[in-house]
Amino acid sequence: MTVTADPFAPAPPAAPARFLYRLNPLAKLAAVIPATLVLVFVRDLTTPLVFLAIAYAVLLVGARLTGRLLALLLLAVPLGIALVGCGFSLWADASLVDTTPVVLQVGDWRLYAGALHTGFATGLRLGAIIALALMAGLTTTGPDLVRSFVQQLRVPYRIGYTALAAFRFVPRFAHELDVIRQAHRVRGASGGRGPFAAPARWFGYVVPLLAGAIRHAERVALAMDARAFGAYAGRTERHDVPFRTRDVVFVLALWAASAAVLIALFPWGIG
Amino acid sequence: MPESPSPSARIRVDPVGDAPLLRVEGLAITHDGQPHAAPASVSFRVDRGEVVLVLGPSGSGKSTLALALDGLIPHDIPATLAGTVEVDGVRTVDTTVAALSTRVAMVFQDPDAQLVTGSLLDEVAFGPENLRLPVDEVHARAEDALRRVGLWHRRHENPDLLSGGGRQRLAIAAALAMGSPLLVLDEPTANLDPQGIEEVYATLAEVVAAGDRSIVLVEHNLDAAIGFVDRVVVLDQQGHLVADGPVDDVLRHRALDLHRLGVWLPTSALAALRLRAAGYTLEPLPLTPAELHDALASHPPLAASAIDPPRHPATGASAPDPIVRVRGLTLRRGRTEVLHDVSLDIGRGEFVAVVGANGAGKTTLLQAIAGVVPPPRGTVHVDGIDVARADARTLPSRIGFVFQNPEHQFIAHTVADEIAHGLRRLALADDDVRTRTDALLARFGLTDKADTHPFLLSGGQKRRLSVGTALVAGAPVLALDEPTFGQDRARADELLSLLAELNAAGTTIIVVTHDMQLVSEYADRVVVVDDGRVIAHGPTVDVFDDTALIERAGLRLPPLRRALRSLDAHPALARATRLADLPGVIS
């Protein structure tokens, strides 16, 4: 699966029913913040499962059903949950859960139900947090996110648009790092063997990379200044990213749903 | 080259008032930390609708001058500015870069370093948005600018999807959208391949033809620019103004003076100067390949005895004792096959240029030959060893590789250590390392820089050091990837002269490059790569004889070949590929 991360790619046209694309990016972020915070602290299995289901329902209705979305929801996320779940089950401290039934025994080693519970609770929590983040992540473009930060949160546009410009640096620097590594290998700069070789090698890459990066950033800054960037306190916005009634409704609906889940399940382990 | 309109046929914008669009008076700029001013004293003016070309040898301060025209110097770049730069009667020091941006728009050398957004439309709208123009006006300007450079139909794409020439055209559109009457372009084609250069100049020719903008062009690629220039301003090595006048007065009448100053003339003008010295009557001095061709076509042939026969460096047959032998080389990068069943012999002591369009696979071929990218076993042999099986100590003693950016391959903290590193890997005695390091430093003119950090060297010194480190282990073959990319003509020539010296002393040179005139000046043989295959390999003169093949590979003939091909009246000249092949010497 290739997830192309072009933060600038425009949102493809979507049917009106796919409502996520028409929401303000901030609304999509704000709506999932309470649920995400709660998920960091809960320890049971049901709460993350319910939030996972909510996120899946919203995504399947509100986002376009592309192959990429289905692959993410049906393969990548479940696989990730299974991997993290198994991993944490094995890693969990057995002495804390040795009162629970043994699920599997190999020689002296026992896998307790409690360990399995801890592991999969962790996996599901991570899966649910990711699924909630995907609601905004899959349906928002980088420029729109910056615009909403500038328009609603009053982040200075000089910061917002500079950050957006900096996105363009990432693939360039990645390529440059590749070339530097190649060049150092040709020169035989392996840095020797042992535990310090790798850090020493990476330190060797940093100097040429930084020299190139600083030069590049300076040139970009000159080019932006030459085109009047930062000339006035504001700049023309061709696209308004308004915060409308439907954004308020969406945020309140998800907050209400989150509250309902918490009240119904009360997943704090003290009830 | 598309036809450029002659300057006189153009629509002129009537001057508004008396103030010229741009007035530069006694300008001297000293960068902080530099001992001398460059430019040192320059005065000229640009009127509305004029196209002015700024020429000068390396170090005369042409790019610095360009940066001063829109106030980036002194507002953004720390430098001391004496004299005056006045735009529309306003001194640049008294206003801001942002305010000047509506009068002067800039296009820089590196297309990647001036694009800041994620789509062509956003990019062109970026400047007008910063100027707080109404949305309708932003859209109108963006559409007009993109249409003028022929990119409107791609407006929703990411600029990364454009070729280098396309990105530079986008930068021109972004400058046009600022609505400024003056456009300043600083070496706009230095980072482009021949196709990109052609695209950018076709676009510029159209901007000039519309006649609504004045242009100041700093450029060393005169062969492409000369067609639509009105006036030429020339600086000397010290940054003083030495000439300012129409193309005819400056370039045609004072060509010899300019050449002696170290100013790069169009290849056709250089060729014509040589031919004049050999007794040809070429009046007025031809400046473009077409002019030279026409002048020679109507010129009676001189007696054959007056002409030195062109040098034929190598025969067409493959060398009997190849030092590089490639057989059935197929290479993949990810899922795509980038080289298909390539076979190639390079003879001992040859100077070979590998040319091809962007993405043809020429760099990959060079990297596979040098073992930078491991080739399959048995496919590449260099000086008798199989590159795929060679260990990290043996390979550097057979072939050295020089990357495009010398900084990338520096690994030590001093110049001397940089050289010594390669010798220590050979497990030599300390004394031996020291003597050989000293000898190499002397050979490359870096003795007094031995304790300097490699990053603090000048551009030319860095390049020499990178060549030195590649050769330190005694490799008989040197491979270089685009060593002249983004450099001015003088520095490129300095490097190529060094390579020619090494070649004369027996080193086999393989160089990947876009610069067709450099290829024809220095290389004995040319390898043409197209779509992962070698489609031609032979003596330079034979390869450039096949115009159809050159065009099919997405390349362009070097200017001298364009001027001299199919000159039936002068059979001896018709096969010359390098200036040195021509009779006559410029004194």
C-alpha cells in the first residue's frame, strides 16, 4: 500500500453526502479531542472498541470510499491493533496478572488472560486514536488547515504560510540526505565498527545537510520577500474556510456521543 | 530556438514622465566581511520596454547587482551600498522590498528555491495575495500570467510535477503576476538542461514580444539570450562599468575588448573572431549560429592551405584495450528498469561525455560503472576488476567518483585530512601518507589551505578538492556527475581545463553533462543515452553529425555545430566541433 503524502494535494470532488470534506478542519480536530484524551487514560476493552466503531461509522459515511480508505480501515488499522495487542500481551508484567486464568502454556512460560487483556486494550486504544485522527487527516488539505488556523485561531499568517512553505523542504532534504549517504559510502566514511559508529556516521551527514539546508532556506526567504510576503498585517484569502453552524453541530454531536459513551461505560476501573 | 521578434518591430510603451524606470548611479556594493566592492562603480538606466543584458566576468558582481535592483540588498542581505538605485524616481534605500516588489519582480537561478506553495495557481496567486489585492484581481492576474507562460491548463498540479524548465516558467509567471513593469532575471537557465533552457527562452521571447515589461537579464548563456536583447551593460573583473550601449555597438564592435576582459561571448562570436584572424571577412560580427551560418554560406572559400584540418582524435571502432567494459547491464530502481541491457567500451586515456535528456539514465549508468550503485556481477569491469565484487579498498584505486555537489563528499575537518583519509585506507605508512598528501595538495593548488575546513573553501577550490580526493588512491579512471551544474562559465571552464590536464597525463575521464558546447570542446567521444539505452557512441564529431539522433534523444546541437553544419562551400569547417578546430587564433 502506498500512502502518498502530498500535503498540498487538492481535495478531490466528493458527493454532498460525504460531509467530512465540507467541515472546517478545526471542527474536525476539536470534535475528537475529548475522546482522544479519554482514550489515553482508559484501561478497558469496550470503550476503545466503541470509539473505534464511531470513528469507522463517521469515516464510512462522511469520506469518499476509495481503495486507500478501505485498505486503511479494513487492513492497516486491524493489523496494527493485532500486532500491538500481541506484542504488549507478551511484554506485560506477568506477576501483576498471575491471578487470571492461563490461556497458553509453553514449558514454564504462561500467557495469562490478564496480559492478553492489557495488550489488546493498548492496541485498541491506539487504533481508536488513529481512527479518530483519520477523520480530519484523510479529509483535510494542508493549505486548508493552515487557512483555518490563520482565519479562526488568529495564528499570524507569516507563521502559517512559512510552515506550509517548509513542507516543500521535506522531500528535497530527504533526497539530499540520500545523496550525502551515498557520497560518504563511496569515500569509505563508515566511521568504523562498534556502538558509536552509527551516531558518528550520522553526525557526518549533518554538516553537509545543514549547510545545504541553510542556503536553501535563505534563498526561499529572499524569493518570498521579493514577492511581498509579510508586507501587510493581512493578506488576501481566495478561499474562506468558514466556521459554520454545521461545524458547531458536528463538534457538539461528537462531544455528546463521547460523553454518552463515558457515562454508560464508566471505564475508570473504580465503579 | 523559436524566432524572436526584432527589437524594432516591438510595441513600445510610452515613457511616463521623465524619470527612467530604473536608474543606477555610481553603485558600489560591499558584502559584509568582503574586502572589495563588487560591483565597484556602475551607472546605467533602463527605460520602459527595454531589454538589458548584464555581462561581466566571474566575480564582477552581476548577481549582487541584480539583488540590489529590488532592494534585497541592503534590506535583506547585509552589505554596504554606496551610490544610488532609483526605481521610478524612488531610492531603494528609502523604501521597502515589499513596496518595490510592485515595480521590480525577480526570477532567481534555482527554480526550487523560489516556489513556496502546492499548486501552480496558488504559486502565481501568492504575490498578489501578499499585496492584498481583491480576489477577482488575484484570479485575473494569475490566469493571465499562467496563460502567458503556457501553464494555465496545468494550474491545479503540484509544481514538483513540472520539469526544471516548467518550474522556471512558473517562476516567470509568478513574477509577471506581481504586475511590475521591470523583470530582473538572475541566471535563469543555469540549472536547466538544453530543453529547459529552450523552453525558458521561448517564454521570455513572448514576454518581450508583448512589450509591456522591461527586462534586466544576468546570463552567461548568451547563445540563447542574444536574440531579443536591446542593450548590453558590461562590467569588468573589478566591477567597474566598461560598456553600455546597443548590442551592435557593444558586442559587434567591441567583441575583442570584451573577450580580453574575460567576458564570455556567444560561441558564434568567438568562432567568428577566430575566422577573422584566419582571413575571413565577417562584417558585421555574427552573434548567433544562424548569423554565422549565413555569413559563411555567402563567403567565398579560402584556399585550403589556409585552414588547419580539424583534429580527429579517435576512430569509430571500439578501443582494443578498453579500461571500462560494460556488458549486458540491466539495472532497476524500485520497480522500474532504468537501464536496459547496456554494453559499452571505454578506451584507456579517453575523455568521454555521457549525454542525454533528464531521466534518460545517464547518471545511473555512470554510478553503476563507478560502483556507487552496485551493478549485477560480471556486467561492469574497470581496469580488469569486476566492480560488483570489488571491496571498498580496491575500488577507489581503480575508479574515482565526483558527485555533483562537492560538499556532499567531504568527511574530514581539514583539507589535508580530506586527502589523507583516502591514503590511510590504503594502509600506507604515516610518512608516506604525509608526502603524498603534500604532493597532491600542491598539484591541486591547495597547499596554503591545508588546515582550512573544506566547507570554508571557495567554490572552485571545493571542486578541485573533490577531484583530488577521488584520485588520491591512484585511480586511472575518474567519473564525474554533472560537475558544471549551476556554475558560471568561467568556473566550468576552470574545472574542464583541470580535467583536460589530467586526461593529457593519462587519466581516463567520464563525465555526465548537459552542456553541449563543453562536451564538444573537451570530449573525444560521446555516449548518448536515451530511455535507458545507449543509442550512440562514437567520436564527438560523428555523433553531432547525426542531427536527427541528437534531437530524438531530447538534446540540442551545440551552437558551433548549428552554425557550421551543411556548409557546402567550406568542407573543412563543416566538420569542426570545437573552437580549437577552427583556423585562426584570437590574439
